[in-house]
Amino acid sequence: MSKVTVTKEGEAPAWGAVYYQYFEQLDKITASESPLKIRKQVFKVKSTDTGEVLAELNTESVLKVGDRVRIRMEVETDREMEFVHIKDMRNSGVEPVDVISGMVYSGGLGFYKSTRDASTNFFIDDLNKGAYVLEYDVFVSQKGDFSNGISTIQCMYAPEFTSHSSGIRLMVD
């Protein structure tokens, strides 16, 4: 992406670091790989006589204003971690169903869920080794072509354990 050149003059020992930051469209980002993994999926929720049916959205899927959408994040870790933060970006064309922040217990995992203007945050005190699913619903409120963003996960005590999902694009007619 670019070229970095480092030169040193003299005999004394030296050290340094390079921090490279750039901008990319959110739906063009691919998932990262690490011992802490997160995968984001978006489903349209359809109500039927037998209950809810989830239809996973892809690039050809088109939503309508008023549709209910379920955001699902699958988290997997190969070790125990404490104080893990998940930030799920939300596009401007949807509104969350649950806007009240608070403690949630789901699938053997307890966490604090905080709904913000452009994201939903999850704060997990203890994340044991294994796989977990976190979900929340939103309603489609605007027409347009939206980048739904990515989900990021990071251990606050060991920030080198971080990962993000791939980006997703939503079309609303």
C-alpha cells in the first residue's frame, strides 16, 4: 500500500515503531483472523404462522421500510478473557428495537448492552473459551443504499487480542 524506509546513523542502539492508518469503505473490509474471532450476519425476520423465519441477506437482497432485521454476531475464542468490548456499527437507515441499555443474559453469557446513535456496544466481564452468539433487532426506517459497517471485538486487558468482521451492504427500496 505504501513504502516505509528507516535509516539510522551512528553506533548507539535505537528502536521505533510504525503506525499505519488508512480509510476504506466499510463494506469492502474483509474479516481479520486471530485467536479472538467475530463474524457478523444480517437476517430479515419474517413472521409466519409457525413462528419467526430468518432469511440471511446477501448482495442481491432488497429490504423495504418497516422490515425487521436481526443482527447476529458469532464470537469465538480459544482462551479465557476478561473485560472484552464488542462494538457493532449500525447504518443510518435502521433504528434499534431495544434502546434501553442494561445487563443481558443470553446463551450462557452475561454482558452489558449499550445502544448508541451509530453503534451497539457489548461489555463482557468474563468470556470463557468457546463460541457465543449475540443478537439484536432493528427496524428499517429509511430508503437507500447503506453500508452496515463492521463489528469489532477487543480484550481490554490484552489489546493485542482484537478482531473485526467483514463489512455488509444493505439495499432498501
